[in-house]
Amino acid sequence: MDSVVLKPGRDKAVRNRHHWIFSGAVRTMPDFENGGLVPVLSAGGDLLGHAYFNRNSSIIGRMVSFGGQAPEAAIRESVERAVRLRRRFFDPAVTNAFRLINAEGDLLPGLIADLYGDVLVLQVATLGMEKLKPLVLDILVSSLKPRSVYEKSDTPSRREEGLENFEGTIYGGAVDKVRILEEGLAFQVGLARSQKTGFYLDQREMRKLVRDLARGRHVLNAFSYTGAFSVYALKGGAVRADSVDSSESAIALAQENFELNSLPADSGVFFTADVFDFLREPGLDYDFIILDPPAFAKRKTDVVQACRGYKDINRLAIQKVKPQGLVLTCSCSHFVDETLFRQVVFQAAHEAGRSVKILQSHRQAVDHPVNIFHPETGYLKGFLLYVD
Ligand code: SAH
């Protein structure tokens, strides 16, 4: 017996091409080394596909192939399809930085790959994907011919998977910083000591929205990190775009990105400050406020506390923005879904006592696809609010 057999009636999710198998769904397991690939059978003996398994993880198995396809062939096909999708959407002369592989969104559980020009950054979240890394790296290197591949595997899931964090160059020469193009604008991406894999690629479409709407406005970019929203706002004709972040190094990076895009020093003020305090300052005169905080809920148990935080900053922004102003409010917490986030914004608007209309709803950019059979890959949502 060399297959995992699911309990009767517990094969529906996998038959529907969801990638995860929870231990409660498993009837029998063979001996296997954690992280190894094992065939998955229904109780009736149908081959459902192959998954990698790890007894230490609450998600015990993650499917990499469905039906009779060999797992290695499925992985190759998934990588090739992911690359093809991005080639269709991005002209490297305009945008040369994008997410190439979005884990289950691209049928590759446990793997993120972001391309920054000719530098690839990988993030491996699971032991199973760690074991598949040589295969994936080989496919990616032969298809993209990157100058360098940097691994930045520091996700919290690694501990449960029995993996240490790892960060360093795994192919080609060491690269510390890379300059990218997004929508024709230049940004500096630091690989080591960066947030995420270096740049918030998922916000590209909301940045374009800000560029389209910023003309003539005083913009506040709260939680600014690289200052990318500020750069887009100014390129879109904003009168001024101020940036606030609590991290000094983030503010320094934002200043560097202003220079890279030839923006004059007086086009925006940089504040190293806590947004919760900053928004309470008297005399704010912004008519467009962008709120793009980090994930306040990193775990399910954080949700109540996180919603309190989201409500606070939204109430303050809605209170303070000038009449006929705009607030672009975002949440990247997976555990705060769009319905809940909308309720939080509702409550914030109610407490602020202003007239608030949702003009648009937004999600993560196209290079962060959500697999329809595996909706857990969706996490980012944003509302464009009009405040009278
Ligand atoms: N909007 C950015 C991404 C924001 S990431 C972009 O498009 O690139 C979240 C940022 O919020 C980080 O840079 C982090 O340093 C900052 N941050 C976290 N908590 C903060 C707080 N309470 N006040 C100000 N900045 C904060």
C-alpha cells in the first residue's frame, strides 16, 4: 500500500480541484518521508492525483497534480502556464516586475516567485515545495534565463513545516538591489532585509487608479513603504504627495524613489511617524488619503483586534479628508474578507458622521490570480470612497 486513501465522502474537495487535504479526511497513509510526493486515492480506489504530505502540518497534504498526470509533468505545465499568463499581460519595456507564480493561484502550493527585471525571487513555504525546489528552479532558469535567483523564505508557516527560515542567493551572482520599471516608472527594490519579496507588486492596479485620480489633489500616502503610491500620484498631477511610514529605512527608500523619478524635493513631505498618531494631528488638509496598512490580522485569532485597528484608521481618514475627498482604503489580511472589511468601513463611516459612498472595489493585481477552485489565494481588497 503506497497511497494515501481518503475517507468515504471526503474526496469532494480534491475532486473539485482544491489543493488542500486535512488530516481528518485521510483514512490510511503509507510510510513516507515528510515532504514526499504520494498518490491520493478515493475510498473507492480512484486515483485523484498526487500531493506532497507533511504529518507536522495541519494541512497534511497539498495536491500538485490531479487525475492520472505525473506530478513532475504537472509541475512543469503549471510553471509554463504561469509564465505564459504573465507574458501575455506585461510588456517588459513598461513593466518588468511582476509575480510569476502565485502559489495555489497558479496550481503550485507553497511557492511564490516574483520577477524583478532579470532577478528572480523565490519564497518557499512548505517542506514539500522545498523538496521540489531543484525541479522548479531548473524549469524557471531554463525558461527565463535570470541573472540571479534570490531565495527569501521567511513565512511563518515554515516553523510548522519543520523548516528554518532561509535567505540568500541560490543561483547566479549575488544581487543586493535591483532597479525595476513599473508602468514606465523606476523603483529601487532591495532584496535583503526587504518587506515581502521586495515590492508590493499586488498593488499595481490600485497605484494606476491613484495616478488617474490624483490630478490637482493633496495626497496623503499612509503606510507608504517604497513611496510608490506617492510617485504615481505626482506623475498623475497631484499638487503634493506626502508619505508616512513608521520605518526610517522605508522613508529613505521612498526618498530614493522620488529622486529616481526626477520628482522635486518639495513635491512631498516625508514623515517617519505612526499613522495612528499622524491622522490625529490637527490641521491636516488632504483631499485624497491612501490607507495601505500591513496585514493587521496575521492569524485567525487576531481578527477582532485587527478590525479595531482598521476601524480606527478608517474613521480618522474619513473624518479628516476634505469635503468631496477620496479615501482609498485597503486590507491585505486574508482573514478579514471583503464582507467583513466592508462592515468595518461602514462602522468607521458611521462613527465619523460623514456621507461616504463606495465608488469602486478593487482586488489584487492580475499577476496574483485566484484559482477559482481554491479561493483561499485571494487576500487583498480595497474600496475607493468618496467623502462629502
Ligand atoms: N503601500 C505600500 C506598502 C505598505 S506595506 C506600497 O504600495 O508599497 C506597510 C507599511 O506600513 C510598511 O512599510 C511598514 O513599515 C508600515 N507600518 C506598519 N505599521 C505602521 C504604523 N503603525 N504607522 C506607520 N507605518 C506603519
